Amino acid sequence: MKIVVINGTPRESGRTRILSRFLAEKYSLDLIDLSETVLPVFNGTSEQHELENVVKVKELVHSADAIILTTPEYHGSMSGALKNMLDFLTFEQFKGKPVGLLAVAGGGKGGINALNSMRDVMRALYANALPKQIVFDPPMFEKDSDLLVPEASEALEGFMEELKKYTKLYKEFAKA
């Protein structure tokens, strides 16, 4: 089962990157890290689709059985870097695939709008966004480390179990 996690923040430090790396390491997932993978601003030209990083992202997402999107909430939505990356992709990479949605927020009421905006885009790409979704607030991270507190790690475990169940069903359905 090949699962790709996409770190949807361009920031080199921050909780979204910590969450994405934690997922990739703990569950042996492939990682697309938008703080390292630089993409131009999407303009729809055919030349952009031939760029090395664009081809690499398309191939990784296409070959995945499932995808996890992580993003900070910026101004009531997903990050611009994540939306820009998704604009390079089509239903060919996502059609029918399970997609898990995770948001990182600064606390309070943040996160849910980022989840909703990712869900809207996944619907447009014919993906199957999981019902289970999580907003990670600052108290869910251990201070001065790249770890999650036990409660957050447990919530993530349940999220991964659901994603794996949906992925197994998707793979069986895709074979039929």
C-alpha cells in the first residue's frame, strides 16, 4: 500500500512540516515537502508541465494508492503553496483515491476552513476525501521537539487506520 503525504506549507519550520515528517517517518510514507519542492506559480502553459519538479509530483501522486494532505490554515483556507501544487494535478492523479485531510492551526477556531477548502478541491478532482479529519492545535505538539503529544498520536493512529481501510477497499474496487 503506497501512501504519499504532502506537506502543504512552504515554511522550512513549523508544525505542519513537523506533522508531515512525523507521518512519513512513523508510517513509512513517501513525502512531498513543499518547503523543499519548489514549483512555479501555475499558469496553465504546457511548458510548466514538463518541469522536473512538476513531473516528479505528478508521478508520485499518480502512483499512490492514497494521499494525505497537510496544510496550515492561512486566512481561512489551505496554504497557497498547496493550492498551487494541486492546480498542476488533474483527476488522472486523484480519481477515486482516498485522501486524508489534516490541518494545523494556531488555536481557537482555526483549521476547519482549511479542511473544507481541501475537501472542495478533492471533490473537483474526483477524489474520495475521508470523513475523519483532524485539526492539530499547538497543544498537540511537544514543545521543543518534532513529536506529537500522546493524545495527538492516538488520534493520528485512528486516522491512519481509517485511511488504510478505505485504501484497501479502493484497491479492491479498482481491480474489479
